[in-house]
Amino acid sequence: MSAGDLLTQWTLGAPLATLVAAAAAYAIGVRRARRWPARRTAAFFAGLAMLAVALLSGVDAWADRLQSVHMVQHTLLLLVAPLLLCAGAPATLALRTLRSRRRLAAVLRRVPAHPAVGLPVLGATMLAVHLTPLYEARGVLHEAEHVWLVTAGLLFWAPLVGADPGPRAGAAGRIGVTLAAMAPMGALSAVLLTAAPRSAQYAASATAAGVDPAADQRAAAVVMWVGGGLVITVAVLVLAGIALWQEEARMRRREAVGAP
């Protein structure tokens, strides 16, 4: 197995229809909206691309054989794709362009999008999926697991990115909550690094692929700790940069008002 295998073995699976429908709906909204920021569009389509890599490329095929690739898939579904989708502000776009915006606003008010909800959901999902028999799930349960990973990621990132309407913490709070996500990531990585191979199923498939099961499990831990840590670090830097930019803009406005 090589990086080429992960990126060249594409299949036309069931998620493709959902991704195409989401892309089409967003594109229609962009055409209807006035002066929609190009960076929002780029972020949303990048998020869809990450979902496609996770669910339709060789990553999905090899995720059933190697824990390390399985962790790459879950990192994309839980941390990377939801962050980019939230940065695309799809709810705001829908509120600007749909006729049934009042109904949508009512639905959005019922979504528990708050940092106090998103962080524990993310942590519980991360530990439950990887440290219980759910990690070996197949079939419909496995597909449902993928849906929940994306959902948990959206609940975590939506109030932190703050691109769509909803409750959110201040700049310091958002940065603190984002950094707090490192705790469950570290706990999971520590277990995988120090424990004997936990999955007989993955031990057998790794051996068949010519990979040492213990090394494969340690590689999965590194993917979560390094890969997930990189996502968190970039997010914190961006949030800090936005906070500084907003504070500078406020100071300029105050100076402009106070100027003779």
C-alpha cells in the first residue's frame, strides 16, 4: 500500500450522490446571493472534496484493512471536512437565498450548536468510536458511524468558526475550547501507542497486507496526534488572527468616531 493507492483507487459509491447534491445546492445559492465571499465558496467545496477523499478514494478501501488508514479517514470526517464546511457558512447562504428562511431559522434555533455541547460530543465520539467494538463496525452500522462523525464535527466547529448564526463564545473562549479538543485526542493516542493490538480483526488484515499490527496501531496513534494536532493548531492560529483583526478594526472605528 502506498500513497498512490490511497488517492487513485476511486469508486462511485452511494456518498457521491449526496456530495453532488450538496455541491449543486450550494452553487445555486451562490448564484442567487449577492456578493457572496469567494473564500466561503472555496472552503465549502474543499470540505466536500475532503469527504470525497474519505469516502470514495482508496482511503475508504484500505480503511477496512489498516488501522492507520482508518484513522486518516476518521480524521478527515471528524476534524477536517466539518471545519471547512462550517467555514463555508452554508446556513447563512441558505437564509439569504431560500424563500422558506423563517422555517429554516426555526430549525437552526433547535440545533444544539454551542461550544459547551460540541466539545463533549467531539470527545465522547472520538473515544467511543475508537476504543469500543464500534471501531470494527461494518455495513450499515459503519455508514451510520461515518454520518455521526461528520455530525459531531459540525457540532464542534460550527460555534467556533462562527460563520453561521448561533450562540458562540468570545475569542478567548473559542480558542480555549479548540485547544481543549487536544485532551481526548491525546488520551486516545496514548492508549493506541502503549496498548497491545486491540483489534483481532485489524491484526489479521494488517498481517495479510504485510504490515505489523502493533506498528499499524502505533501509526494510527501518530495520525490522530500529529494530524489532528495540526488541524487544531491551524484553527487556533486562524481564530487568533481573526480576533486580532477584529480588535484592530474596532479600535480604528473608535479612533474615527473620536477624531475631530
